[in-house]
Amino acid sequence: MKQKTVLVTGASRGIGRACALRFAAEGYHVFLNCRSSLEELQGVKREIEAAGNASCTLVPGDVGCPEEVETIFSRIQSCCGGLDVLINNAGISWMGLLTDMTDEDWTRVIQTNLSSVFYCCRAAIPHMVHEKRGRIISITSMWGTAGASCEAAYSASKAGVHGLTRALAKELAPSGIQVNALACGVIDTRMNDVLTEEDKKVLAEEVPAGRFGTPEEVAESVWFLANAPSYLTGQIIGIDGGFL
């Protein structure tokens, strides 16, 4: 049987790393991407290779840049033809008043969180259509549904991913391709390092589950979506401890 393939963007740490390790444990060939944390990405590669269950390839680059996405997918195509699963995980946040945000800040958030999904989907889809199968899973946020004060750009970018997911699912369903997204709540990753310990404690108390989620819990949910019945598509599934 041909080895299945997955690309995880933003795979150097947090949710991306957990997803990469989860799929590697199932024997996938994992393409590992990040923009700048190359040393950490190499560490993920070593973890996968040490486990001995799978293989992986580093495909560093800025997925918010169309030219770099083209280069990444050229490497994927030369290696194995294309992807079985695309996990759009790369993301950044920006906290502060909208009036304090520069044009550059706005553009960087939108390019990293939303445009990257468009660029990677556009590159992955032709092979999936040819094969009449494929899974596209985007890691998004509950703030894409509810909106967050002082995170207007982040909320807007994630809402955009929600809309893109629903529309693309309808477009690709006739080709046997499923498109879904996970709307994460408060997950214990470095993105929350901007918060003080007291802020984290208060925020955890607001979550009905009483705690932050873990990257591994998100990765397990991604694995579920990658193996869900084919009728499950176009969904924004919350994993937020009951917050929304």
C-alpha cells in the first residue's frame, strides 16, 4: 500500500508539532513546515525518525507568500505527487486596540492566518481532484465565530477561514474531498505567552472545563477529521471546553 502523506504548516511547536507526531505515529510521510523556527522543526523531525514508524521531509517557508508555497509544493510533488491530507495550522496573533494596529501588522496577520490557507489549498487541490479523494483541515479559533476584543485582525482572519472552509467544502464535495475546520478555544501553546500567570488563571476559570486544552487533544481531533465518514464536510467544529 502506498504511504499516505500529510503537510502540516506551522509544525515546529504547539498544535502543529502535535499533529505531525500524531500522523507520523500512524505511518504517514509528514511534510513539516515552518517559517523561521528551523531548529525546532528539525527537532520534530528527529522525534519522528527516532520513533521509527514513519518518515518526514522538511519544507520550510512562509506559507503566507504564494511564491514560497509554490516552492514547497514543487518539492512535495517531486517527492510523492501530492498530498492525502493538508493541515493548515500556521497562525499568529496580535493583541491591542485596532486603532494602534499598523497596516503592516494587519497585513501580516491576514497573510499568515488566512491567505496561507488559500495558497496551500490552491496548491493541494489539483492532486486531490485527480485522485478523487483528500482531506483539508484548518486549525482556526472560536474567536472566528464570536470575535475577541483587542484581537480584531485575528478574529477577522479566522472568520475568513470559516467562510473559506464552508464554501470550499461545497466546491470540492463532488470530487470526494472533505474540507473541515477545528475552532479551538484556549489551548496551552506559546501563543498565550503574552498573558501573565494571573491572566491565565482567570481565563481558565472562564472555561466550563476549568482548564486550557492541550495540543495533543487538538491533534487527536484532527486525526478524527482525517478519518471521519465522507459525509462530514463543511463543518466548523468547536474544541473549546464548552466556552461557546
